[in-house]
Amino acid sequence: MMDAVKLAIVGGVLLVLGGLAMALGLLPASDALVIADRVWPILLFVVAVTIVAELAATAGVFDVAASWLARVAKGRTWVLWLLVVVLAIAVTAFLSLDTTAVLLTPVVVAVARAHRLDPLPFAFATVWLANTASLFLPVSNLTNLLAVERVGAGHAGSFVALLGLPALVAVVVTCAVLVLVHRRALRGSYAPARPPVVSDRVQLVVAASVVVVLLPLLVSGLPPWMPALAAAVVLGILFAWRSPGALRFALVPWQLVVFAAGLFLAVGALEALGSGAVVAAATGTGDDLLSLWQLSGVGMLGANAINNLPAYLAFESSADSPARLAALLIGVNAGPLITPWASLATLLWHARLTAVGIDVPWRRYVLLGLITAPLVVGLSVIPLALF
């Protein structure tokens, strides 16, 4: 919660600075309106899909899914881990990386503990895949939603055609490193545990049905905020009927909205002041492999230095071709595996682990990330230059 409050404070400061830039004439009002027109559908989607994910989790959708995976694995630890990997990829791709970090992490940790398994291989899988698997679809990451309009007129199919293979490489490399690091803990077997108790089966079935219907609609060509908002309204009505106490203001990710809005305005002001020349010098030009590595590397460094969202916004102007845009997304999406603040999902993941009594020292996280992030980003960029 403290991290979220700090996020809102930073966003508030950025809004004030952006407003000051407008008042001084540094940021024309027309430019601010262009920024607002670009941002509102994205922020509305973020709010709606967060509410959907939170209410689905409250209904027990993720708990039941993870418990079912444990039964399907039939006592084989490595099979259960692989199934959790598949679930983490699917949740990240369709419901965003924050959903995986915040809602799926405590679920898979609980499943691991219920079967007397080491929870760390499962916890690391959720946070790393929350980042690297966020390359698959436009709705997987806020940065993708910003970029998608520049890829094939905003169609999900064009986005997948461009980034599908790099995303697959990113996920495979991530899983390979995870297996290597946690290979001992993934050996052996476990005894099946009792399935979770479902307090309201009607609520569970309806919530699960809404999520199942929502997933294909998010890649149907409709603006993502439309099906997400409809799903949020349906679940809101369901919970108002079955569990009104679950409908609370905390469901709305207002801190992220304030942060993102302030960030967009502040970056717009910097661009108006001529930051593009500095960015161009750092990112270079060209679509050859070395140039794409340069751009993705700068994106990775920027994400780990400040955060993936401002890093994308800062370097977006230099991504002037589909291949360069994809390289930048690889850097800012798959690269934030080193510092705690590189993506909001990582901070939220650590907070959830701390809440359930699991301590992951940041030193270990950073050391593993220093090896893995350049490997994932570097290998994922190669398909862009080959095809």
C-alpha cells in the first residue's frame, strides 16, 4: 500500500509540473488535449480490467484454477510448475502483468504451501513472466497499449505478427533460466491437497464465465476498454447482488491512474522543450541488428533506472519503424528484471510475498536479473532482424 501511495504522490507532483508548463506556455493547450485524447481509453481499460481481475479473484476463480492444475499434475512437481507457467503467461497476456503479480502470486504460493513445496520457484515464475510475457498482446502491458496504434492501425493481429516470435523467445529463455536456478526444488512429487472451499458457487461460475467471454473480446478488434468496461459492470452487478461488501473504492487503481496521467503530461512538456534530440543521440537509428540491440538496450537500462513506463514514453519518438518500436517494447517490457522499481508489477509482487510471510532479498533478485535481463532482451531482438 505504501508503494501505491508513493506512486500517487509522484503522479500528483508530475501533474502539477505539467500544469505549470501549460500555464507558462511551454506546453500548448492543443498538445495537452492530444495527450488526453490518447490517454483516456488506456486508463479506462486499466481501471476496468483491474476491477474485473480483483472481483474474479474474490470469487475464487484463480484459486480454483490453480487447485485444478495441482490435480492435473498428479503429484509431479515439475509438471505443476509448468502448468503454473502456462497460467501465468495466459493471465499476463490477457489480463495484464499487474494481475499476474498481484493476484496470481499469492494463489500459486498458497498452492505450493498446501502441497508442501518450496514456493520460490512458483513466485519467481510469476514475477519474471509477468514482465517477459507482457509482449504477447496489446492488453498485456500499458506500454503496448501506447504502442499499438503505431502497429498495423492498432489491430491485435498486427501486433502479434510483429512481436509474437520475440515474445515466445522471451518466455522460453525466462523459463530456461528459472529451471536452471530452481532445478533442485522442482524435483520429486507431492501428495494432493484438498481443493479450496467455495463459499458462493453461483458467484464463482458467473465470474469465471465473464472472464472466459472477456478474453477473446480483448483481441477481437474492439477497443479494449469496451469489453473490459462491460465485464466490470456485469461483475459489479453480480457482487452488488451476492457480496456487496466486496465493492469498495480500493478496487479502483487510482494511484496508477494519477501516476500515468501525470507522467503523460510531464513527458509531453519535456518533448515540447526539445528532449527528442537527446533521445535520438542515445538510441541511434536503423533497423539492423546492432541498431535494434542499441535501442532495446537503452530501453532496458532506462526501465531499470527509472521505470518501464517513463522509459517507453521517453524513447518512443526514436522508435520510427515497426522493428524499432518492437525493439523498444522488448527492452522496456522484458528488461525490467533487475531493479525493484523497474516495473510496478515487481514492487506489487514483493509486497504480496511479504504479506504472506515470504522474504525474497532484493540482493538475490538483482543478481539474478543482471544475468537474465540482458540475455532475454538480447535473444528476443534477434527475430526482428531475421524476418
